[in-house]
Amino acid sequence: MSERARGWRWVSTSLRVALALPLAVAMIAPFIYMVATGLPRAGSALQTAVGHFGVNSAIVSLTVVAGQVLTSATAAYAFARLRFAGRDHVFLAYLAVLTVPVILLVIPRFLIVDSLGWTDGYAGMISTELVSITGIFFLRQCFRAMPRDLEDAARLEGAGEWTIFRRVVMPQAGPALATMAVLGFAEQWRSFLWPLVAVRSSDMQVVEVGIAGLRGARELSGPDPMAGALVAVLPLLILCIVGPKFFVRGIQVAAGITPRE
């Protein structure tokens, strides 16, 4: 490479860095400010209502994730491996639900939950989230990409579909299940609209709704809003650190690629 080309390359790189650096600073500065102002008060924030909101969010998120993994795995296995009349049509009907805006389903869901007496409690927040159409689609693609050799061998040994599902398919789908769990937990933890509608009591509010309510009532002031925001975002930060490995392995399994150890 000539000296002239090297010079132009250095200038080009310098310009890109000069343009990207202010954008990077603008994006990371609010996060640094939140950590710097909120971290000293995070411990005390956990002792207040913010900590109680976090417990509610953890209960709801973990329960919903467990339910979604179970329902999505069983439904996906049926759509991927079992043969029954109208299987593909039913699956397309499931996918069609994704085209319906979530806001249109809020009132019908609330009326159903209210008629069952489940509002203002964990049951109302959890029951409507136990089935994930996206999770069913993702795991179906994962199961379809798996080789059938082990399943056929298990059938020759007399294993039934439930045994094959539990002991053959599910262990192979571990990375995909972990990916779904990570994404599902992140989605539920930052859920706002449905918990806002389904819960009236402040004791049952999740962290996103609870902190917004406290700020609206001016019960959080000074560095306390940042401490509450830090508590709310901390689980998501942990997922950002530990989640990429599971996410990549899950995508590889769903695509039929053997993950590298």
C-alpha cells in the first residue's frame, strides 16, 4: 500500500472516529449518570417500595417464563413432529394472531380476567401471558431442524411420544430454550401496559409501573429516581452480560447448526 493510500485511510478512519465518538458519548452518558447518582442509593431504594415492586416483577416474570417455555415447547413439538388433521392451518392461525395489535386485545383480556375475579393480583398479570406465539414459532423451527435419528431409535425401543419429547428432544433443545427464557424474562420485566391495566393496588404493582407511579406522586426526588431506575434495569444488564452466549447457541440450534463448545 502506497504512502498516499495509507494517508487517505488514516484520514478516513479519523473522520469516522470523530463522528462516532460524540454519538457514543451521547448514548452512554445518561447511563453513566444513572449509575453514578443511583448506585449510592440503590441499597436504600431496595428497602422501600421499589424493592417490593422488584419482588413482584421477579415473581411475575419467572412464573410467566416457566409457563411460556412449557406451553411453547409442547405446542412446538406437536406442530413440528406430530401428524394431525389441520396441523398447518392451526399453526397459520397462531401466526395470524401476531398481526393483531396488542392494544386491541387489552380490553377483551381485562374483561375476561375481571369476570374471573383475577384482577389486582398475580393471577391476572400472569394468566394472560403464559402462551407465547413467538416462542412456539421459534421452538417449532428448532425442532424441525433437529435430526430424527435419535427419535426413530427411541421409537424402535418402544418409547412413546411423551418420553421422546422429555428425554430426547428437550435435552437437544436446551440452548434454544435458554434463549427463549432470556428473551421472555427481559420482555416481562419491562412490561408496563398490561400490569398497569390489570392491577389497581399499589402493593401488587411491578417495578416499571410502580416507579412511574411514585414519580408521578412525587414520592421519588433527588437521586432516588435514578436509584429506582438502576434497580429496575439491573436484571436486564445482567441478561445483557450472560445472555448473548445462550442467544447465539439458541439461534444456531434453531438453524440446524451444531454449536461449538
